[in-house]
Amino acid sequence: MAALDNPDGHALYRAQEARAEAEDKQRRAAQREAQRPVCSRCGRKFSDERWEEITVHRTAVRAGDRSVCGPCRADDVAHQEADAETVRLQAATPPEPEDSPEPERGRGWFCWRT
């Protein structure tokens, strides 16, 4: 009965509840950090964006190597794009003429002889 008459009882309960909630929030954050993936290449922990990218099904298909962090993935993409550009440039460049021992002569049906 004394507890019901105590005007500070409700404030004490709210303080205890807030403290318990803060501890629970901190515990959940620590558990989340313990589950956060680590990059297999550089050892950094994944950012929230990269972690979501590899776990959400719609983006996981395009996420590439799921064992690397965002910066390492960006490096991979840059290397792939550079390689593709190199291949494209090589395909667009005409082959260099080979050096032939004979001087070039007109060939075909209508050629002028000198």
C-alpha cells in the first residue's frame, strides 16, 4: 500500500524502464556489429549500405563478389570497366600492316604497271 502512495514510484519505474530499454538497444547494436560481415580482401567491416546490398534479393543479384566491402567492390568494377574499354579500343583499332619483303604492287583486274 505504501508503494501506491509513493508519488516518486511512477518516476522511478519510468527511469528503470528507460535504463532497461537503453541497455537492450545497446545489446542489440553490439549483436548487429558482431554479425556484420568483414571484407575478405582488406579486412574492413561492411558499411550498412553494402551489407544491405548483399542481403536484399533485388540488389544481391548485381552485388558482385559478396565477400568484399564497398570500396573493394568499386575497385573491381573500375578494373572491369577499364578492361572492357581496352578490349573495345583494341577491337576498334585496325591491325597494323605487316612488313612485306616485296614492294607493294597493284593487284586485281585493273592495275597499272610501271
